[in-house]
Amino acid sequence: MVKWTTHAKSQVRHIHDYIAQDSPLYARRVSEALVKKTIVLDELSRKGRKVPELPVSRYFCDSLFWASEPKQAAKT
């Protein structure tokens, strides 16, 4: 199960609210797509097989970078 941090939930709400200024429909679609991605991450963690040569613990890092202007993304 993928657990959402308070900060991550806040970011999704912020993205939703920003898009909703122009289109509530697309704001909902984007929010739903982000949530569906976490479901895929959960399913992905159970696929494949254990490799005996590797340690038991697995790490997966994924970051969402969002900016209203392309130049802002470079500053993060």
C-alpha cells in the first residue's frame, strides 16, 4: 500500500485547485490520474521475483515536479 504524506496530499489539492480555475472537469481528471498512479506503484511492488543476491529491502523514489512556467521547474 502506498501511503500519502500530508505534504503530498496538499500538493495534489494545490494542483487540482490551480487547474480547476480553468476547468473543474480536467482538474478532477488530473487528480484521479495521480491517485491511479499510486495504485500502479502498489501493484508494481508485488510483481517479479526476489533475487537472492540482493538485499531484502527495496527502495523506490518518485518525485512529482510541477510548475506553472517551464523556468520554474529548473529552480526546484
